[in-house]
Amino acid sequence: TGPDVRTATGALANKDQAVNAQQGEWLTTSVGARLRDTDHSLKAGPRGPTLLQDHHLREKITHFDHERIPERVVHARGYGVHGVFTAYGNADPVTCADFLQKGRETPVFTRFSTVLGSRGSADTVRDTRGFATKFYTDEGNFDLVANNIPVFFIQDGIKFPDVIHAGKPHPDREIPQAQSAHDTFWDFVSLHTEAQHHTIWNMSDRGIPRSYRMMEGFGVHTFRLVNAAGETSLAKFHWKPKLGVHALVWEEAQMLGGFDPDFHRRDLADAIEAGAFPEWELGIQVFPDTPEQMFEGIDLLDPTKLVPEELAEVQPIGLLHLNRNPSNYFAETEQIAFHVGNLVRGIDVTDDPLLQTRLFSYIDTQLTRLGGPNFNQIPINRPHAPVNDMFRDGFHQDADHRGVAPYRPNSLDGGCPFHAGVDDKAFVEFPVPLPAGPKTREQAASFDDHYSQARLFWRSMSPVEQEHIIAAYSFELGKCYEQVIKQRQLQCLANIDATLCEKVAEQLGLPVPEPTEPLTEPDPSPALSMVGGTWPPD
Ligand code: HEM
């Protein structure tokens, strides 16, 4: 007798009709009236003006006029596919997440994307790639909104509009489309030097993946896991592709951008159609949840830092298997709405200041992009778990809500059990003690190191990968008009590695600056290394 569960009856009937659209025997208007002619407008005589009373003409044109919705403000270009996630069942010691129980199969939808280009831009540009997965779990949707690079440009979300404005096309000429071949990008990353780590990954082969099927994914932030006993750990999420990690070489990427700007979406769609289903293992790095939230001297709340796999191994906990292309791009890939706040029992957020801003941003943008507050009723966003949210009305309300008392507890809708405080399947924010201290805009001193991990990355590269990185910096910086920006970025490179700086300076014909910070010697981390341009894998 669950009263007032959002009834989907009407919605489902409509959905069936929508699925059947374009299949009926008769062409109709949007309200089902059969049409005899959709090719000729109603006119005052065969050569006369069109009559305002032609309702069918007006309806057809009006609907067409409103077909477009705003593209995503970032990650506008993407391709999504359906699949299934199967849990290995070994994550119990750290999380009680139901979908991670042994053998549990959860339907998923994964959308891959570039970040900066618009919806019609090319796939093979040098950029970060999005790797967002919606898990339709029995306990509600869990969204892992990840990228193919394990760190981010900025430490605090308040700079997100700035870094994106710097990377998007210039406001006057609207060029360029791809990341980084312009002054504002290099201006930003050389002034906000925390961006240097993410940037060197972009300049490496990781910036031009061979295929979505051959990319890693990273949740970037540290999350908090909670097990059945209420014990917590900190963790980072990783996707490891079964096909290995592979890149295009720059010349291939350039040619493909011209010959086949849809290269990555075609590659994924064709592979799935041919039954070559791509797979990834989901892995976690687990760290003790200490009050400092540090691990081996690395601040786990700083999203510009990774934890090398030599220090904390990535432990596989499940398998992602992508096996079905969308039947309608707009309905599924375009209308899907991910949110880092879509969490399930056993997985919680931390105070990473980038993650904290993301919790606000996604729903806010989707209110505009998807036309109001009911976008989670769109079929691709609808959870597979029962919904009883007591939200009412609003644009595009799809539900036929029953009951008269949309609040809990109430004495009108047949009892309405409300298990507040006793539902052990409920998501409960973990009661982490808050750090003491005054209100402030200052950040922790542990966020001040901007170069050591960029250096770690550079030194873990093979010689050929280092050549690619030098070529990428030289090419991209060569596109800047302002000498001062090139020089400032060379200064950053001097703080990363002397050879890297010298080689790029030589290509640019500029003097080599002295480092302004001591160059510490990190251990090389071979696990980061990959080789560009090798396909098929050995
Ligand atoms: C998409 C904001 C950082 C991964 C988006 C969108 C916004 C946004 C507004 C468009 C969402 C939509 O229209 O549905 C932010 C802000 C950030 C941030 C404010 C920092 C404060 C990150 C980070 C990652 C990431 C660190 C990766 C770990 C993604 C992905 C998408 C996306 C994959 C595309 C989702 C899709 O395919 O629909 N972001 N983002 N973002 N973001 Fe972020």
C-alpha cells in the first residue's frame, strides 16, 4: 500500500507511445489527429499567402524551432552507451555499498566526452576526456563522474569558471576550438601554477587517446567509504581498460580531425555493434581515514595530487562491460544528467574544495540545460529504485502524484510509514568531526607544492613519450602571440625539469630561465608510463 510513490503509469504509457513514434500506419499531429498532407501548407489559393489557421503547419514549425536545448557548458561533445557493472564482492571490508556485493549486476550508462569543444567539434583534439558512469543501483543512482586524467587544473572550485573561460575560444574571434593553442590558456596555467600537473598530462600522449575503449578513468577526488560496521576509509576510484591505455600520435590526431571528426564515437559505436564489447575494471586505492587526511605526505584533499600506485595499489572491485549503443542520441546521451552528489549508502564525499563546488554546480546547470527541476524523470535519468520524493509540479512534470499530503509523517494518506532514524538502508552522511578553526578563505599550506608531481610524471615517461611531451609544449606554446606568456610558462617548466625546459625553449627560440624553486628528486613511477601510437596492443 505504498501511497504516494510517484506513479509512473501515465509516464510509461506516454513513453511506449514515444518509442512507437514514426511507426504507426497514419501520420498524426502531436495530439493524435490523422493528417492527410504534411507537404503543402494551407494557402489562400494555390499561389496565395499561407493562412494563419494552418494549425498543422504552425505546430510542425514551432516544434522544430524549439528542438535545440543548450549544450553542456563543459563536456558538450560526448558519446554514451549502455552496459552492466558486475561486482567482485571483495569491497565489503571498506564499503557497504549494495551494488558492490558479490556478483551483483547493475545496469549502467557511460558517457565519454571531450571538455572544451562544442557539440559539433572534433573527437581527436588534445584535451582531457570525461568518463561519467551512472549506476542504476537498487538503492538509487550512483554517478561516478570521472576524467581520463587523475588530477585537476585547480584546487578550489571557485576558479572553475576562470579555468574554463581561459580554455574556451576567445570571446572576440571564437577561436580556437581545441584546448591550449592560445594565449589565455597558457596565461592561466602559468599564473595559477597548481594547473601545471594536469597540463603536463594534457601535453603527454594521454591528451590524445586512441579510443575511448583504451582510456583510464579517475574519480580524481578522494571519497570516504563506510563499511557495515560504520568504519570509514578514504579512497580514490580508478577505471582500468582491459584493452590497455593507448594514444594517437599527434600527426594521426591531426589527420583524423580532418578526415573523420567523429573518430572516437564511430570507434565505440562500431565496436559495440560488432560485439567487441569494451571492458574496464573498477579499482580503488584505499587509505586510512586519519584526521589529517594525508597519505605518505600527500594531501588527499588536494585534487592536483595523485597517489602513485607504488604507494597504494589499485585493487579491482568490479567489471564494467559496455554492450549497447543508445537507440536515440538526444533521449539518452544528450539528456543524461550526472551529479557527483548522486551517492549510495557506503560512499560519501570528503571536504576536497573542488568536490564541494561540484556538489553545487551540476544540479544548477541541469536546471537550465534540461528545462526545470524534473529532469530526473527523463527516462535515462530515472532511477531503477522506487522514488518517493514528495517533490511536486514544476516544468515537465511527468508523474501523476497520488495522495493529498506530500509531507511525512502525515495522518491522511493511509498511514504512510516513515522510518526516519531506523532505516538501515538509508543514505546517511557520515558524521565526520569538523576541523576546528576560524572561517577563512585561506587554504592549507600542503596545497602549495605545484611542481613535484609534474616532475614525477615527466621522469616516469619513456624517452619517446618525453619527445612527444616536448613537441606538444613547443607546438602549443608556439601558437601564443604574447612572448611574456611563453616566457612565464618556460619558467614553470624550469621548475619541473631542466631538460624539458631547455628543449622547449630551444624550439621556441627563447632563453632558458633558472628554476625559482628547488627541484626535489622524486622516485620515477613507471606505472604512469604508456607508449603512444601503438595499436593493436602486443
Ligand atoms: C560536466 C562543472 C570538475 C568531470 C560538467 C558540467 C558542469 C561541470 C557544469 C556540465 C554538466 C551538465 O550539463 O550536465 C564542474 C565544476 C568542477 C568540475 C564546477 C570543479 C569545481 C570536474 C572534475 C571532473 C569532472 C574534477 C572529473 C573528475 C565531468 C564530466 C562531465 C562534467 C565527466 C560530463 C558529464 C556528462 O557526460 O554529461 N562539469 N566540473 N568535472 N564534468 Fe565537471
